[in-house]
Amino acid sequence: MALSTSTVGYTIDAIKDEAHHLVQRGVVSRQQPIYTLCQHIPAREWSLVENTLEQHSFLLRDRIGDLMGQEAWEND
């Protein structure tokens, strides 16, 4: 995993980017809870990610889609 670390942990933008990447690859679904991401982040680093999520008012039971926000869809 290539999450960017800051001096206090992981940035929220890096976590959102990683979630988006995992959804695009089909590894996780937008409907799954955020705590599903812990399966793709080293255990020793999960507490840093969890702290960042809490600082930005995300709960682990919130959906990954909530973390990613709305996406713009182009018409085909």
C-alpha cells in the first residue's frame, strides 16, 4: 500500500485515494463499511488510519462510498 504518511499519521486524501483505487479494482465495494479497508492496510499502521478517519468524523461502520464522496459520471 502506498498511503502517504504525514508527521501525525496518514492524510485523509491518501486514505480516500486508496479507497477509490480499491473500489476501481473491484477489491472492495462502495457499500462495504470503512473497516473493510483494514484488510488492505498493515495491522501496525491501522491505528494511524483509524485516528485520521476519526479526526475527519468518519465512523468505521460508515460506508466506503461515504469516504469517497460523490463521483462525477460521464455520459457514454
